[in-house]
Amino acid sequence: MEWRGILALFFFLFSCLQTVRSDAESITEQFDVRPGGESHKAEKALGPFKCTFLYKAQGGTNEKWEMTLAKDEFGAHSCTVTRPDGPSYIFFLQFKMKVAGAKLQEVEAIGGQEHPLEPEEYVVSKRHNEVHSKKDIFKSTLKRLTVYAEQHKNEL
């Protein structure tokens, strides 16, 4: 008898959790940022939302970085590329982050010491759905880059 009550309670709680389950999702994948001055790419998709990070870097050795794609319950997306463990010894010669499947809205670019990059160090192109470093102005430090995007809405 006692087991039936516990089992019934378990199924009740499970069904309640399924009812309040949100549509929020996220995925994180590690990749190596490799110096050497050559072009490299990290790419990931979460449903129809796709994020591509292109870069050239120098100095140091391979470093573990992460790309995280997230979608909230309202359909807003984000793509973040970050160095999760300690300071980076990589000097980025250039970077570009492109998104597809959602319209770019905002960008957060963080450099060394957790300071935001100066606005003149990078260009945000909502038309091309991308952000990229500005040649000869970007100061080569990048700790985190996040693009916020909204899913295309169909008008009735």
C-alpha cells in the first residue's frame, strides 16, 4: 500500500513538472582556439539558429574556449564564445561572429580584465547579421563575445 502512494505521488509530480516545462534550451561545446595566424572556424546550431565564429590568432598555445547557444522561452536566442578558465594569452588578429535563423539585435564584446571593448574596435552589421573586429583598431584582446538575436516573426 505504501509503495502505491509513493508511486502515485511520483507520477503526479512528474506530470506537474512536464506541464510547467519551459521551452528554454541551451547547448555548450568546447573548441580549441589555435594561434598561428591562420583562419579558423567554430560553428554550432540549436534548431534553426546557427552561430559561426571565425578568427585569426597569434601567441600562446591552443586554448580551450566554449561556444554556448541558448534559446529562452520567448524565442530569443544568444550565441556566446568565451574563455571559461582564466586569462587568455591569445592575441586575436581578427574575429567575426555570424548568426542565421534569427535577427541580430545586440552585441556584448568583452576584452581583457573583463572590460567591454571600445565601440570603435568592432562593427555590428544587423543587415549582414554579424559582428566583426575593425582592422587596425581592434586591440587584439577578447574574453567573451555574445550576440543576442530574435527569431523572425511572421506578420499576420
